[in-house]
Amino acid sequence: MSPVFPMLTVLSMFYYICLRRRARTATRGEMMNSRRAIESNSRALPINVEVVQYAKEVLDFSSHYGSENSMSYTMWNLAGIPNVYPSSGDFTQTAVFRTYGTWWDQCPSAQLPFKRTPPNFCSHDYVELAFEEPVYPTAVHVLETYHPGAVIRILACSANPYSQNTPAEVRWEILWSEAPTKVNSPQARQFTPCIKQIDFPTNLIRLEVNSSLQDYYAELDAVVLHGVKERPVLSLKTLMIDMSDLDEDDDEEKNGCEMDSLNKQFSVAALREWTTNGYFDKLPYELIQLILSHLTVPDLCRLAQTCKLLYQHCCDPLQYIHLSLQPYWARINDTSLEYLLSRCTLVQWLNLSWTGNRGAISVSGFSRFLKVCGSELVRLELACGHFLNETCLEVIAEMCPNLQELNLSSCDKLPPQAFNHIAKVCSLKRLILYRTKVEQTALLSILNFCSELQHLSLGSCVMPTGLCVTRTLKNLPLTVLIFGSWTYWVRKHMNTCIIVFSYVVSW
């Protein structure tokens, strides 16, 4: 071999190595230049300063311990800077919800719970707070001054309560949620849960509480919202290779072997022995109905999309005799009611509490639903239904002749004259008018015509006065009468009404 050829081979290899090194150097240089460019650009951009603000206004709430004509123990104390914190104790300048513990559910006047309530919905009360500036939330501080631990859910809304433009869609996102837990110490604390990032700015925050584990009333002083004006960018993390992923091929081979064995078991010959719907066709209709009765409403709607047989079972009106839509308040609208219309023709218990606000349910949509599904209604829950007006109560009185229980708690936007229509529902046995604008004229009409009334709640209403109201109450079979924050169990004997709670009234 000529010595020239080995020399050329060595030179070519050296040239190749030089090209490789030059390419690597250039790549590194470009990376460094691009990194410097990013850093210089980031320095040129304005700093995304965090905004800290207290609640400007209390927009809505389900209940409070105080009265409507006072500031003591009311939700309105949540607006503005703290009044009490960091002090601990029972202060009238704080916000206090109406109940605590389990005694409210164990008293003789307690209502039976709705079936199909999802286990992750534990909220008993809520309060909605408006802030000055919409921000992307980075933290929410709840200043609790006495018996903390009642807050179980924090939500943010896409709607701006101070905007003149009505949004096409109102979204609610859960920032944080947790099951009720008991806090051993009753001392004050700043509760700062770890919240998730959302993709829209908000200045409307909602707190939901559950006080069933509290030993006394939980007291809140203020809520602080931290956030930024610009949407935060998620930090880029280096992708790391997990060594356990290298075993995926072995797992796939094992799964493949298992699938082959299953395919042999469920061969074509075996499938021929089955009917179209498998073993479901061999089950009694009632048994399938019993199985489906344990599903929540969304799961029932999803299952209806699987096959014709299950669609028939899921659309059976017997599955919707007791229907509670309160756990899904953020998603219920006119379309939802229209979708459930054909399934709810036999509904007897209906819970629409907390639903329909901010235009989600219209008067026409609610009226159409009751005209089709109201004939069998025995119990109707409409707490905090701010879409209700006089027309809605007129439809209830006309379309629900068998109604025995009506809850209009915190429907504070109903005009006083609207309550006159309730007197037409003569079969009423339970009526809750907590935090409503019912007046003496409408109340007298209700007491005169609803002769079977046994439970009447007038908490936080303008107290009706006058001997005529007292005489009318005397002629009713009332067993429970609620005024303000007090509940009285009424025992009647001859012409005397004894209110059992260390408080006696003689008529």
C-alpha cells in the first residue's frame, strides 16, 4: 500500500473532528446568545407587581347570625380591613354564619337529606366577596378570629361584578377544596391554603363553609386577595427521564400476554351465547333501577350515552323522584333544565338552592320546567334563588297543588307583594321565609289559608306585630316557630300556646 493513503485517512479524520468541534462551539454560542437575549428582554419588561387587596363589598351570602338591621355578627363585617384580627375571642364586629355543630340537623324541625348528593359536596353556607381590581390569584388569606376551620372551599368567578357588560359565559373555578376538618384550638389564625392557578383574572371570590365539626360559631374577620395583573407564565422545567420508564416494554409484553388469554376466553363462540346487552338483559328491570339509584346525576347522564338499554333506565322518571341540583349550582342553567325536562315528570322533591344566579336560569326557563314537572312536587327548595320574581311564585302556586314544603330562604330580592301567592298553596306544612321581605299583610293571608302549616321560619324578617297575627297563629297546628336566630318548639294545650325554650307566651 502506498504511504499516501494512510496519510489521507489520518487527515480526513482530523478534519472531521475539527468540523465536529466547530459545530458544537457554534451551537453553544447560539444558545448563550439566545439566553442573553431572553435575559435582556426580561429586564426590559415591566415587573409583574403583586396586588394585595381586602374585600370591597359583600355581594351575596346564604345566612348570618345577626339581623338585617344591624352590623353585629353579620356577613357585612367581611368588607374592608380587619376589625378584630389578630385578637381572638367572640366579637360582634366579625362575620358569623347561622349554625354550627350537628344540633341543627338533629333537632325535631330538621329536614330529611336528599339522596344522590355527591360525597365531595359538604357546603352548608357561602359568602361572595367583590374586590376592587381583577387579578390572577396567587394567594387568598382568610382571617379567622374564633373557632377556625369552617372554610372548606374557595372559588373564583370570571364575571366582574363592577363591569357594565354582561358576560356571555360565567365560569366558576375551584381554587382550593378540602373535606371538613376539626381545628383543636379556638384561637385566631390566618388561613392560607395552597390555591391553583387559573386562566382568567377575577375580583369575585366565594367562600363555602361547613361548621358541622365546630364546637361553637366560627367567626371571620376579613379576606385578603393576592394576585398579579398579568397572567403568570409557568416556569419551564427540564424534562427528566425516569429510569422506571425503561421497563414499560416489559410491562407491555406482559399485558399483551394477558390480553391474549382474555381474548381466548371471550372468543367469538363465547360471545354468540350472549345477548345484545350482555348480562344486563338477564337482570330484572327493578334490580337495574336499584343499582342506578346509587349514581349521582352527572354519572347517570354519562351512563345514558353508553347503550340503548341503559339509556332507557337512566331516563326513567322514577330515577328522578328526589332530585337535588344544589351541588352543581355553578353549572345549572336553562339548558340543564331543558335537558332534564322529560325525565322529571314524576319528581316529588326538587332542590334548586343556590342555582340560577347571574342570569343562568331565566324566569321563562324556570316556569316552563315547573309547568311540566310541578304537578307531583311535594318539596321545593329554592334558597338563595335570586332569579325568582313574582311571576315565579305565581307559577309555583298554580302548578304545584300538592306542595307541602317550600324553602325561600335568603330570597331577598323577591318583592313583598309576591308572597301573597303563597296563600294559594293550601297544602303547605312547612314554609321557610328566612331573610325575605314578607310583610304582615301577606303573612296574615298565608296564615289564614294555609291551615295545615306546622313549621314557619321568619328568621331575620321584619318582625310582624299586632294582635291579629297572634290570634291567627293560635288557630294553626304550629309545632315549630322560628324568629330571628331562635327556634321554638310549640306545644299547645287548650287555648294556650307554650313555646318550649324557657320562653312562655300565653294567648
